[in-house]
Amino acid sequence: MTARLSRPVSVRRLAREERVAVEATAQERAAIAEELDVLSIESLTADVTLRPWRKDGVRVEGRVRGALSQACVVTLEPVATTVDETFDVRLHPEVASTGPVDVDVDAADPPELLETDTVDVGAIVLEHFVLGIEPYPRAPGAELDLPEGLVEDEPDPSPFAVLASLKNG
């Protein structure tokens, strides 16, 4: 993604909680909308809290909200949708890369690597905004009408059935 929402925050001297408000400008929203192939982004805001975490790390918690217009997947009409996502990201300089990762949707994400003494809060906000976008927006009452020839009533025969019919002549 080339469109950015960059809001770097130095965490070098983060001794206590720090709050950051993020609001995308009209130019940023237009660039992000083009990159994401959505019709428009009317608003993109976030309230973020940074806290020290495990001595050298930082915990970034917040809530991102947005309003956007997407094309309906059936009719291509504009569909107004919203994003309202919370996030909790932990970063630490001593995160070791491990082998395979077990994914548990109910568990907290593992800490990410904190490579410098700066955290780009805007990038974290944008990531979670994108995750909250409706992937298949539909206009109210939009139904997909397929021509009869495109609807398959019978499943494809298994490859073994095809081979058996060739063997039996």
C-alpha cells in the first residue's frame, strides 16, 4: 500500500500514558480511497493511547472509526458503510522470530518487533481501518440474478467416475 496515514510518535521517553488523536486529512482520505479502490472515505479518525509495556516496549490501544462509500458488489451502486474497530498492539525490541505460528482467533496477537524508538500510530490506525471495511458491500435489496445456463444443478462428476467410465468403455 502506497497511501499512508503517518503519525510517528517517539516512545523513547514514554514514562506514562500518552493519548493521540488521529484524523485523516481530505488529501490522505482521497489517496487511501484510491489505493483501497473504494468510492470515497468521508471520515477516518482514531483515539489512541500509548503506554509503556514490559520495560522497553509499548502498548498501543485505540479505536478507529470511519465512514466510506463503496460500490455494491451486485449493482455497483454506492453503498454507505462504516468502520468501528478497536485494537490492542504490543511492540517490543526483543521479539524473537519463531517457527510456525498457531492462530487462535480468541487470543491476543503476539507482540510485534519495535525496531526503532518511534511508533507510527497512523500506520496502526490505517491497518485496523482496512481490516474493518466490509469486503462485499451490498445495496439494500440487491440480489444476484444468474442466467439459467450459469446455474449448475448437478455437481461435477468425480475424477474417479470419469476414469471408471473410460475403463468400462
